[in-house]
Amino acid sequence: KMNEKLLDFISEADPEACGICFDSGHVQLQSDAVTFARMLGDRVVCTHLHDNDGKEDLHLPPFQGTIDWPGLIKELVRAKYKGYYTFECMKGTMSDIVLAREKITDLLIGMEKLL
């Protein structure tokens, strides 16, 4: 699987010189986004956030598919990710995306208080 190849690749790379763009939807097609975020930890340097049904790369707004968003945000916060949370949605409306952003912001605020 591509996710396993990525882990092999970065395990050989200098962490100071090689980071990962975490693409939630692409990861979810091959494994569990939460588990993979936990495995990548502080190697995540940017994000592309979108959701899907676990079968097709639908680029849905977050919370409209199968990804466990509270779990994913928790792992990114735990890894001390401080970069942008970039949405890569090709479907849904702008109000769907704004609502997803509000939910993720609420999760971030809540998680940072807990961790």
C-alpha cells in the first residue's frame, strides 16, 4: 500500500529536511486517517483536509464521510502540529465548508485545553 511505502520512505529521511503533507481523504482510502496521523506524528508539516466514503476519493467537506474528525484533530494536536488546516473540497457548498471549519476550530480549542 502507498501509506506503508510513505512510512518506509520517511523513516530513512532526516526529519529536519523531510516532512509530510497529510491528506486526510487520500489516507482514508487505504487505511484509517486517525491511525496514520498517529504514526506520522510530528512529521506532518501541512494538511489537505477532505472526507470520503472510504472507497472513492470524493473530496467531500469534513464531517460528510467516514473520517473520525475528533480523533484526527486529536492526533494532530498531540503531535503539536501548528500549520494550516487547508480544505481540499471539490463537493459541497461554501456553507458546508464554513460549518466544517467551525467544527474543526471548536475541536482544536477543546483539544488544546485537554492536551
